[in-house]
Amino acid sequence: MHSDASSTKSNSVSERSERQLQIMNDKPTPTAQDVADRGFEPNRRAQALIEALPYIDRFRGAVVVVKFGGNAMIDPDLSRTFAEDIVLLRSVGMKPVVVHGGGPQIGDLLGRLGKESEF
């Protein structure tokens, strides 16, 4: 009976992985113009990575705290870019921890609740 549960879990993970791959494969490949419009043309990205290599080496294995707030929280393109950057940090061996930095959003909510924020 234990092997059945293990097999079911394994199948579930496998099916989830297959769905994730299908989702990734369904996305259209960005054109050169798409990449340029996002500010990540290959030469610029390569130069940025070359400049970052000493820091990547220095902070490999380190916990890195990254604030997610402001415009990145409300602009879908900035949110996507932020997520890609977090994946990059993780892929080069850092351990990113994302903290909420949505001060204006928190302030708005507190105002609607009739509360005053203090710093």
C-alpha cells in the first residue's frame, strides 16, 4: 500500500512537470524586437553579466534580501522582469529572500481602514 501512495505521488509530480513544460512550450519565442524593447539585447545582457561576475562569485551561497515594491508591484512588465531577476539570482547560487516594500499600497489600505501609519 505504501508503494501505491509513493507511485501516485510520483505520477502527480511527473504530470505537474509535464504541464509546466507544456505551458512553457506554448509561450511564443520572443522576437529580437521584443527583447530589445525590454532593454535586454544580448550584448547589453552579456556586458552586465561580465561586470556582475565578481559579485556573483562573492555572494554565491549568501542570503540576499530584495525589496519588491513600488512600480514593480503594479506594472506587469516590471513584475515579470523582477521575477526573472530573482530566478537569475537563484540560478547563480544566491538565496534571494523577497520582502514586501509596498509602502504606498500599505498607506492606502491603512487610510481606508481609518488608521494612521507611523515610521
